[in-house]
Amino acid sequence: MTDTFKALLINKTEDGQSVQFTQMSNDDLMEGEVLVKVEYSTLNFKDGLAITGLAPILRQYPLIPGIDFAGEVITSDDERYAPGDKVVCTGWGIGETHHGGYAERARVPGEYLVPVPQGWSTADAMTIATAGFTAMLCVLRLEELGLKPGDGEVVVTGAAGGVGSVAVALLAKRGFHVVASTGRPQEAEYLKALGAAEIIDRGVFAGKPRALSKTRWAGAVDVAGSSTLANLISQMKYHGIVTACGLAQGADLPANVMPFILRGVTLAGVESVIVAREKRLAAWDRLASDLDMAKLATLTTHVPFDDVQKVAARIVKGKTRGRIVIDIAPPE
């Protein structure tokens, strides 16, 4: 095995941010018990922000971006993993404070990893990756808070995106009446194929939020934040539950307390970075049992490693659909 490998490196100087491919060695990697041959990563909205420099995602420089990866263990000082094991890594600050997945090798603490579910390939794992894992955490949270399929309609905002697409499929699989909100009406058939019972325009959640609006939703998965989330909260039914996991529209929340104190609405934040191992394993087990991988293939696009910067510019403009898998160094 050659001592050097290809990596995308982001640096920042007084002249601004630079993003370029470079050759690195194992000695350039950060501390960790497990060295992994990275086969696939993904492109998430957060990755797009990091590469384009539109938001301060990276907390140190220089750094390899990429907030998830899947591959094969090369060496391990963690007894849970052995050379040849297939593993997946999401969260824990990789691609933000720790070198991430946009490189042909990664070294991380063993705690960052979980096994690729039995019967899946590393490509399958990255079809889901951080976006799908986040969607699963949202569904689990809705269930933990008591939402049941017979309670009423569940809306998913940003439904044509990575988190939204998987959330639609997961909720439909569990028997919920799923309403997909999107600004791209041309994706209606695609969303219905994933299980959406109805498609609505995202304009339903546009404009200045009212204190209380007409009730409709029993549950919700929101990736937008800002006025979309505020309008959504105002439309929740009594004791409705909203899981919020994104800020594609903005980090502000121009809402008020009326839905919470008069209708008993619950707003539950969902994060996918610092998640206990037991919960990670439970989420991946549910993903393996609930998702139709053949159906997921319809929402996945594979992109060569060399094209990651070009596609990053598209994802931040909302010009992508579903999941984007980056072919870092696929197995032969």
C-alpha cells in the first residue's frame, strides 16, 4: 500500500479560503485508534457550506472536509474492529474539527465508528449516511414523544432533499399519512414514489408567521428553520410534535409562545453529531429494517471525487435532489 493518498484540503489565510486536492500521508492524519480506507462519502448541505465558504463550518485549518464516510478498516487498536471490517462514520465533528471523509484514508477514534449493517455495502451505508441517520433520529424522537400513525397528518419540509427524502420514506413505511412540502413541484412523482400521500408547495409556510393559524399537522420533520418553522409551529394541532434538525432557510425563529402554552405543541430539537453509541446502533438497526434499498436507489446520485466542488456549489443553491454519494475510492 502506497504511503500517500489523495485528499481535498481546505485552508484559510488572509487572502481567503482555498480548496484543493493534495497528496497526504498517514502522518498527516489526526489521532485515533482506527485507520480506514475510505470508499465512499456523501455531500450534505453542511459540506456544501464548508466547501463554498458560505458559512463557518470548519473550526480549524487546514482541514479535510466531509462529515461522514464508509470504508474498510486497515489497522485498529480498538478491540471492536479488525482489518477488513466495514465501518461507517457520522458526526463527532469530523469534517469540522477532525479530518473528514473527503480523503482516501481517515484515522478516527473507535468510538466514532459503527459497523455497516449486515447485508449492506459501504455504498449502501453512504446512501443513508448523516442525512438518513438524522431523518431516522427525527422519526425515533416523534415516536418517543408518543406520535402514532392514527394521530393525523405528518409534514416533512424540504422533502426533496437528503434528510427530507429519507424522512418521507421512513414515515410512510411506519404507516403515517405523510405530506411532503417542497418548492420543486416537478419532484411530485418522485416524492409519491417514496411514500408521500400528498405534495404541497412550501409557500404554505411562507410569510410573516401568525401567533396561531388553523390547525392541521399532528407531527412534523423540519429542515428549514426560520419563518418556515415558525409558520409550521403555528399550524400544529393540539399536542402536535415538531422535530427540528436543520436551518436551510435560516437560523432565526420568529415565533411566539402561543402554540406551546395554548395548544401544548412540542418542539424537539434533533442533533446527529454527539449521539451515544447505543442510540446510534439502534438507529442504524431501524434504518436497515425500515428502508427499501431498491427504492433508495431512486433518490441517490453517485458523483466522482473530482467533481465534489462543482456539486457543492449546486447543493447550497437547492439544485440537488435526494442523496449524493461521493465515490472516494470504491472497492475494485
